[in-house]
Amino acid sequence: MDFDLPPDLVAYLAELDAFIEAEIRPLERENDNVRFFDHRREWARTDWERGGLPRREWEELLREAKRRADRAGHYRFALPREYGGRDGSNLWMAVIREHLAAKGLGLHNDLQNEHSIVGNHPFVLMFRDFGTPEQKEEFIWGMLEGRRILAFGLTEPNHGSDATHMETRAVPEVRGGVAGWRIDGEKMWTTGMHVATHCAVFARTSGAPGDATGITCFLVPTDTPGVRIEEYLWTFNMPTDHPRVSFTDVWVPESAVFGPVGGGLALAQHFVHENRIRQAASSLGAAVYCIEESVKYARTRRSFGRPLSDNQAIQFPLVELHTQCEMLRQLIRKTAWEMDRMTKPEVERKLSDKVSMCNYWANRLVCEAADRAMQVHGGLGYSRHKPFEHIYRHHRRYRITEGSEEIQMRKVAAWLFGYAGPRREELRAELRQAAE
């Protein structure tokens, strides 16, 4: 077994670092753009007069950073070459995302907005694998060129992790001689609706509540009559772009159906493993940043005439976190490496539990690391002169989104106890044998 990073990956990390210093850092410093990263002025990101939405100047700065990264060939790195990418693997993306997050917050990588110079493009792959030829032409290139922006309408006010009990309904209906569907319902946490051109709305079209089948995805233009943003939900880490959206007598033609009728949940699950492993790597990188900053501070801060780092009460908690980071890094990279050797269906059948382990543990770890960094830095750590409170507030959400940690632990338990996964038949056979 060889645990060395490939030389070309190491070289690419250096290429990214050089690009950040040449293109992104200067952009971050010009025109007082640093205000968006000065946590004493965190209000700079939030337009309180528009319901707490991101300020337009902030979002335009993020778009400019992405444009520069795209021109340099980095932004589409993970996409297939046919879409201007470099066929970036899960392993490479895991290493890159950890590397960028470990550099600290900045315009190169600010995951409060799912922003990075090396982008994640789950919708592109969804359209590649599920879209009609017309949908691929409109949305893949439309998204990459900024003409199409999609929101994701799955979660509902009364139904979070269990989408199979959603109450949104779609029924066939002909209007003006054109066959289509009428949609009625409500969605929550429909991120990005303030700028979206379309919302991917999941609605039950057949079956009973609790059925995994019978749910269909529709591409609904956001200016369709009956689509209404009811409120923006303010969060632990502002600004917010997460509204509750109602759909009342919303009609779309048959061409709006995305993927198989009744098979919409396959779309919702399509990119979950790639998202979770990359997000785990980002949380790991942020945890490493918190630990390293704490070590630097403890070595220079003097207390009672001695360096703070002399105290085992400072050393040991950081040692525990450092050890967990080392172990988690190996699990993330091994899991990503295995993912690269499987098809998506194989990952779901054989590796889903490992992906969940990486994700829920990394999200918990970064919160512990940020909290410990605040403690080591004392009052300064609690203040907004340091980024730790911001890191905590941001990453705390990942213990709920992308599948709550309880849902992911439930997945691991199902694999461990044989209710699902590769051990299912083996453990069933053992139970039959014991019963005999």
C-alpha cells in the first residue's frame, strides 16, 4: 500500500496556491473587499433591509472569484472534460478541499456560500445522467455560463430527513391543449431561490406516504404563477438565502419532468456520496486550521511567566483533536480512493456507511476544534477578532444538513447490524443457523 500523494496532485496543490496569491488575494484586498472577511464587520455580507439576504456586492465578489478560477481552469476541475473539467477524482477532490479549508477563511474557499475556486457541480452530473437532450443543452451549459441557476426543493415544513412522507402533490392536467402537471405544496430551506431561475421541485405523483417510489422531480421556472417565497429563515450564521416557498396551482408542461416519473428520489440521492466526502474533507481542513492556530498562539502567549503551551491542560485536548484528524484523514482518503473504483450504484451498495462515517465525524470534529480554539485563545478567541466563532457557526449546520448526523449514524448502524448493506445476507444466515 502506498500512502504518498501522487506527485502530480502535489504539483496541482502548489499551482492552486500560486493562483490564489496571484489572482484571489489581490481581489480580496481591493476596494475594501476585506470587509467581507473581517468578522467584526460581518454585517457587510448581510442586507438586513432585504430580509437578511446576501448583499449583492458580496455575491458579485464571489462570482468574480469563480470567473477567475474558471478562466484559469480550476473551477470545473471535478467535471468531465467534455464540460471543460479535468475529470477530477474523489480522492483528488478530498485532498484539495482539505488543503483549501486548512488555509483558513478567505475568498479562495468560503463554504458558508458553498463557494470555492475548485467548485462542486452536482446538478451538472444530474443533468448528464437524467436529463433529456433538450434539458442537457439548456441547463448544463446554462449553469456553467451563469444563465441558469437551480434551487433544490425537497425538504418540507413537516418533513425533513424523511422525504417519502412529503405532502407536495403533482397531478396530470391539460391546460390550453397542452399536457402537463399541476403542483401544490410547500418547501423549506430552498437555498438560492432569491437568484434561481428554476427550482427542482420534488412532488408525490403516485403511491402512498412512505413509499420510496412515486415521487417525481419537476423543473419549475421561478417566475411561474403560483410560486411564492413566503419568508427567509434567519440562521445561526447569516446571511440567509434559505426560504420557505409555496407552490399553489403551479402548472408546468410535460417537458418540465426531470428524470423518470415516480423515480425522483434517485435524483436526490445521485450526488449525495460525492457531496458528503468532499464536505467531510472541508470540515477536516477547517479543524486542522483551528488546531494549528491554537498551537501557534499557545507557543507565543505567556501566562504566569511561562508559555501557555507548557501546560498539559492546553496540550492534551489539542493532542486528542490532532490524533482524530490524522485518523479521519486516512479514512476520508481511503474511502474516496475506493469510490473512484466503483460505479455510483456500487458505492451506494458497498461503501455508503464509510461515507457517512467520514461526514458525520468530520462535522462533529470541526465544531469541537473550533470550540477548543476559542478556549485556548481565551477572550480573544470568543471575539470576532478571530475566525473561530464564525467557523463554529458555519460548520455547525453540517451536523444537520447533508443528512443529519443521526441519519448518517443510522446508516452506519444498518450496515453494522446487517439491516442493509453487504453484511445483510451473512448476518441473516447466522441468525437462521442459530435458530436451528
